[in-house]
Amino acid sequence: MTVSDLKLKIFRQIDSLEKNRLEEFYGVLVNFINEKRDVGDWEKLTEEQKQGITDAIEEIDSGKGIPHEEVMANIRKKYTNA
């Protein structure tokens, strides 16, 4: 597969994504491009902090999180009706 073929294949897959999946993909892509290979920040965390992050990721992965849009709508509703 040539570079052009690969780019076209990637473009077609991206072009078929729905808006929310496209936004999610964009975040992954930006993180990949800006990736730092230094894990020093992680190593500086306490075990409790590391466990808290791990627990939060597991909760989100299991569907227990609240979507950003819902949180923002609730905040706007709360503070614009005050």
C-alpha cells in the first residue's frame, strides 16, 4: 500500500464518522501527535492519586460518567436562572 493509498483509506474512514466519534478521534489524534514519552509526571504522583485516576478511567469506560454536554447544560441552567 502506498502512502497515498493509506492517506485515502484513513480519510475515508474519518469522513464516515459521526460528529461525536469524530470529536473523540480528534482528541486521540492530537494526543498521539503531541505525545510525550516522558512518564515522569505519572511517577511523581502518589499511589492514591494513581489509583484515583485509574478508578476514574474504569468508571468512564463502564458508562458511569456524565457527558460533558450534560454537565455544561446543567451549569448553564443553574447559573443563568439565578
